[in-house]
Amino acid sequence: MDKGARTRRVEAECCVDPVDPEAGRGATPAPWTTSQRQRGGFAHSTPFFSSGARGSFQPAAAVGTVLWPALLAEPLAQLANEMSAPRAPPSEATSPSASSPTTLVSAPSGATCLEASPVSSRSPSKASVIEEHLGALVGRLMNSGGWVGGERRAGAEPIWTGRARPYDESTLRKHARYLARSGGAALVARAVEAQVHQAAVACGGKVIAYTDMFGQVYWTKKPAYAAPIGSRGNRLLAATYFGLTVVRPRGGPALAYHVSWHKPASPLQDALEVLYADKPRAGWLRSQSRHHIWARGGSGVATLRWAAARAIPSLTVSRGSTHWTRYRRAPKVHTRSRLPVFVRRDRKVARGKPHHGKAMQSKVGEEGPEEVIFPAHPDKGRGSTKALRYRTGRPLTKAALRKLDRLYKTRWPSNENALKALVAVGFDRNLDRGLVTTTSRGIDGARTRLQAREQALSDEIEAFVPTTLPQTMQAIRRFARKKRGCDEQQARRLKAPQDKGARMPTGAEGLCKNLMLLMHNAIALLLLRSRLHQVRTMSLGRLHELLLGRSFLACLEERQTTLWIEPVPCASERLLQQELVRLLNEASLSLKGRSLLFKLREPHGETKAL
DNA sequence: ACAAGTATAAAGGCATGCAT
DNA sequence: ATGCATGCCTTTATACTTGT
């Protein structure tokens, strides 16, 4: 029976019979429903349970299953090539013509093409397998549920894989993990960066970068490190922290640029450090970003000094508020409501940097970090005297100063909302649950502080010039006291248990997160082409409701596949749906050599026409 | 023989509802 | 509102099957 299903060709001119994910249960099963695999502990061979019971496996077909691999066809093919390359160091990409072997072979130049690259002549098949896996992965990622939920909605996968059924959940996970282990996540991260760069160039102009952190809850019965999770009332829960950097070109959409993985309770600076640790990425950010904005968590002196040392054009806001009426010096500019804006050198942050001692060096001082006193409620006029302290890595233009509040507040639409949108479609899912025993972030911090303290002590000892004997004796006693302090702290540190677990970025989840960034950006750039404001700014969650999560009927023909998408019941919503469909068709997507055509089904009973 | 893919038992994550 | 117990569902680990 299973064999019959396997040998059946999907090629035939047929219509797959997908099932509405919501209405699921009662509909007619698709041909591959005959799979022997039954979840929920009921073996197929056990006739004691009715087949309609809870555990029966019923694939549903969501538009995303087909749309994503088509939309990302180009980058995925490229990635598959890079990933199939034999053990290259992850930082090095393959040759620029690497994507040619996966294209059709019938072209007359095909032979020369194959001979021209004998190195990869053996890998095309391997690359195309990886390409298919990646396609299946992206087709499943933006869903509720994990690996199993993904499989359940991937009923339409055979349309483009040509297989008899969707990939088994365990198969895809296995491959995702394998790819991740061999440096796949870094390759996808590179693809995301390339994608963002390309988009930024197309928008012509510099970008604004944003970085924020979010804690991802991890429910576990094993001993694990915990941290306060904002979305759960700041309760202490086992967690992983992620840093997310978003970039927005002028007039463009918010594009996800980088994601990093940290221990629970990591400060924002950790994310920034990882972001700038990579030379090319740091170079790109430095040359392309006008500002790099982050939240209060990174407004401490240590972080800002770190940023200043790297000439990052940072913009953040300090914790404490003040009153603009307290400041006497001449304001640099005025807000649109005629309130004064004061700017002064940020002495605390600038301390220790080459100072403007002489007139010649005053230029250096002008480029350094500054503090901006900006009215907290400029629109309320003189009635409100509260002011915020913004801190910038380098002086702002007068135009930027005048509307500094608005500039900073772009953090919400550009960063927070992008993050929320991603989370709404499953970005914060734990797709990999491995724990490694390690130290907590708190212990790490204590260690670095202790190291600094010991360094300071040894510096002090070295710098000590003995004068009189009593003074020397006194100094020796002082040093001994300090040394003892260090040792005691060290002992305390070692006494803390270090056998708890934390999730580490070794598994498939990093790969999947980066793939989701790639997806997010691809769709954001597509939506940008719409004339409808609602569509241009549509969130991923909404997009899922209107399009990606919809079920459809497919009509397979020789050269093209038509997806008849299930319409939403509400007429005004359907207008948006139509616009989405229009955009998709305009993009003229294709999959496995077949062009994709999207159509909206009739709202009522006419669906029988197929 | 090998790798891709699948099945299945056991472990344990996560949502839910209930008691407090 | 908070914390805990419960149980369904997902993930893990690994053995097994199938195709080349």
C-alpha cells in the first residue's frame, strides 16, 4: 500500500487535495495520508482504534510551503552550493560562478560549464539535495509549532520536491543539525548580510542600525541558568538571550541584519561586541550606518566607552531624567516647539581618550561622544520642563538634533516591531534543546572584574617607588590586603556551583533563525513594491493570516503551477489578499523550472470548479 | 556498502487548569 | 496574580528500511 503511494507520480496533470489546517479533521485525506507513520502511539497495524482517532496524520497545505522556496530560490541555491563545498572554512565563499551547475543542463554552453568547474563536478547532486532540504525548511519555519507542526502543514511539499510525501520531521531536523554543525548558520548569516547590502545599495543611501536583546524562554526540568524575561513579567526563567540587529535604509523597510546568541542575563554590550567582532561586518556598519541606535540597557559608561573606542555613531538614552530649565549655556538648536536643546561633551565617556588639551586637538574633542539634553515632551511646550539625556557617539547634525526624539523613537517601528513580528511567526521557538553545563553570565562578569582588579593591583605595585621605610612598609601592607581581597573573591567565585546548563548556539536553531531573517527581508522587500500602505507595512503575522498560512488547491501543468488560494471571508481583507497575489505574480516566481501562478479562489461555493 | 529517509520508544517540554 | 501538578505533544536517540 505504501509502495503504491510511493511510486505514484505527482507529475501527472492533477490537483492536489490539500486540507484546510483549521477545518482539518473531516476532509478527504490526501493520497499520501496512507503513510504508515501514525503519531500518538497508535500503530497502523493495530485495528483496535478507529482511524479517525486523535492520532491520525493529516497533512495540510499552506501557501508558505510552496511560496518560500520559490521566493528564496536564488539565495538558497547559492547557499546549497557553498554548503556542499568540501570543508571550506566558513568565512570563505566559493567561486562566483558557483550557482551555474544547478541550473538546467540542456543549454549548449552547459557542457563547457560543467568542465570548467571540475572541482564541483561531483557536488551538484549533493548541492541539489541540500537545496531541497533548505527549501523544505523555509517552507515550514514560519508556523506555529515546532518540527512536527511544520511537517503537519507541509502537505504541499511534494508539489515541488516530486517526492511521494513531505519530508519526515526527523529527517529535516537531522539535516538541519548537520548543516548547522558544519558551519551552515554562518553561511546563511553571510547571505543575510549580502541581501541587506544589496537592498541598501538599491535604496541608495546610508542606513540606521538598531540593536536590541530579547530573552527566549526555555522550560526545563534540568538545572539551568535563569534570567528575567520581559514578556513573562520579568520572572526568572531558564532562557537564552538573543541580540538582534536591524537595519533600515532611508525610505526602505526594516531589514534584519544579524542575530547573535548569548547566555542568560547577558547585557546588550555582548550583542554589540559579537556584531562588531567580525571585521567585514564592522566595516560595513561603520561605512554604511548614519546612526546605531540602542536601548537604555546599553547606555552605561562601560558600553559607551567601548563604542567610542570603535568610533561607532551610537545613539542611546540614559536612565535618569533631568529638567531642561536647569541648563544655562547657549542651546545648540531649538525643537520645533521652540524649546532649547543643549549639547555638551560627554566627559565620563570621553575620559581616558586623547583629550583636547590644546587648541590643535579641539577637533578631536568635537568628534567625541556627547550628551544631549532634549525636552521629554517637546509638543507640550514650556509647560513641561522634563528632559531626557541622550548620549551620542559622535556629534549630530543640527537637523538631527532638532528632531532627536523622533530619531530615537524610530527604534520602535524599526527594531522592536520587527522583532515582535518575527516572534509572532515563531522566531522564539526552541528548535534545539541541548544544554551544555557552563558558568552563568554573572560568574563570567565577576571573573572579568576580578581580572581587572588584579591587573590594577599589579600595575600599582609596579608603579610604586619606595621612599622612606615606613612608607614602604605601609604600602606592602596595603598590597597584601588587596591581594587577600582578590583571593577571597576568587575563592567565593569558585565555590559557586558551575554545573548548571545553558543552551548554546551549536544546534539547528541558529541556522533556522538566520533563515528566518532571510525570509523576513525577502518578503519585506517584496511588499515594499505595493502601492497600498497597509501592504507595505504589513507584519509577518498578518501576512501569515492572509497568505502564507492559507490553504490552497494546486493545478500542476507541464510548465506552470497554479495555486488557487483560499480567500479570507472578510471582503476588505480580501482586497489586501488580492494585492498580495498581484505582487506575487508580478515577481514572476518559479520553482523547479515551473513558473508559479497565484490566483484567489472565489469566496463562496464555486471552488468545485477545480 | 553506503547514505537517505523513516519508525518508534523514552525523555521531557510546554500549556493548561487548579489551588492558593 | 502566582505557583504547582498534570498530561498531551514534541523532541531525542537510535534502530531499522529502502534505494543506489
